[in-house]
Amino acid sequence: MAKIKVSADTILSILQGIMNDEDINYTINDVSAPENWKGKTIQEALNVKYYTFKHRPYDTELVIRDILKKGGNASALEATSRAFCILSLSSTDRVFSNKIDNVTVSANLEYWVQTDKVKLLEDMFEDIAIETNGIRVPVQIGEEERQALIAVGALNIGELEDTTEFGEMSVCEITIEFVFYENAVSMTDYIAEFEISKDGESQWVPVPISSLEFDIVMNQQTVPRYNNVKNIGSINLSKIKSISITFDGYINAFIDDLTENSFIGDVDENGMEISDNNDNNRALLLRITRKDKQFIYKCVIKEHKVTIREDISNEAHCLVLTTRGIKDGVA
């Protein structure tokens, strides 16, 4: 696999693709928005010209001429609502390897934007942070496909310039980190769900897992080699699947049910021993989604560990499951 070449134009192209996504670039219908924003998309309202050091912003006359050439209506007033942003790379760090191509890039964006648009700009970056948080975004760089983790910083408002031909403008800066990975399966490609019954109906409840381990253990027997009995080999007779899941104690229907069943006491408030009617072989249905494939397992609990610490950490769970066997013809 060829290594990617990352430039300021590469990052700008990726960012503009994200900014034009329909979840980010929605149409403004807020009744409290300025009249000249209503019915426009976020990008239309911001009216930002993005460039790198290869380019320079257009002057007002060129902006109007370009709009008229495309058959649009333009005026000097509309042109002066334009804002500008220059993107530059502040650092690039490439993993030292001739086989792995992981690249970390820090991009700095400096905006010159009308002061009344600053809140709109902040909202846009907050939407980008939410949409990209915790996922690997597929990107195309040249001929190569990559996955990108994106960390959006905070928009910092610096100087106010009140004597520009575009009116009072705020100079704002924001730093965005990109980590480019080769295509691989990661935690974001996995979903773990457990089936529970509620009001007589079954439903799948997703569990926000911190980690998942899937082990297959084979039970082997040694046998002599057919043509050389002095040497032996192994054959697999049976196997067992073991699934270990860790997760925090979020308010969740499955987690609450699991914990309450594990926490059933041995004595009542008078110190009298009480019977535990829980079925130790209670079956749990687990559905694991890996990318676009789903796998369902009928499991029993081998171990359930709950950890509570004296700090700000959440209640933590470690659940070890094995596939359920059959006894007397009943699973």
C-alpha cells in the first residue's frame, strides 16, 4: 500500500466535505435568526472563502464579477458579507515504519468573519465535533483510502477589526487534529446488544462497551502420525467460545437487570437466610454486530465482576460469558 501525501489542500478538501454534509450544513429555520439568514444553509449564511497559502482572497470587485458571470444577482453589499479563512498545517507526525502508514496532522484555521457570525461558526464546529466524535471517518487521499480520527478544538476569538471593507470582523482561530489510519476494523465497527423482555415483548438493548474479547478454546487430543508413529500431532475434539465484555454502569435496562440479579442478598433484614431463586443457567442472548454482519449467541454467565472505586470513575463491570450447553436435550 502506497503512503499518503498530506498537504494543507488535502486537509481543506476533507474539512469542506464534512462542512457540506447535510447534518452540518442544514437550512436555517430558526425564527430568532437574522432575516438575511433564514432559508439559507449554514455555509451560505457564513459565506466563507477558504484558502491555503497557495491562494489569496478575492477582492470585492472580483467577487461581484464572478457571481454575475455565473448568471447570479450580486451587489457590493452582498459581496461585503464575505468572510475568509486561511488553513495551514502546524505539525505533521508520521509513524516511523516502512510498513505502517499512520499520520497525525494538526491544522490551524484562522477566520476573518463578521462579528455577528461568530456564534454561527461556533455552532458549526460543535456540530462537527459531535458528528465525528469517536468514529473513524472514511476519506480518500489521492488514490488511497484511509480512515481519519478528528479532534475539534475550541474556537478562540482574538482581535476585533472594525475598519475593514467587510465591516467589523472578528479574528478567530481553531485547531483541528487529524489521525489518518490505514483501513482496519476498530471498536467503532462493533455493537454489542442483549435481548431482554419488557412488557411481554422482546427487545435488543445496546450496551456501551469499553472492550470486547472473543476467545475460542479448543479441546485437543494427541494422536500418532499415520506414516510416522514416533511423531505425534493434535486433533481438535471440541471447542468453547468465551466472550469477555467490559462496560460502565450506565443507566440501562440490561445493565440494571444484570446487576440486580447479581446483587441478590443471602439474608433478609432480620438475618434470616433467604432462598436465591435465580437460575444459574439463565440464558442470555447476545448479538454482536461487526461492520455489516451480525452474530447471535446463547450464553451463560461464567463471571460477573462489579468494581466501584472511591474517585470520579463510574461503576465498572466485567462480564465473562460462555456459550450455553445442552442438558437432557434442553438448551
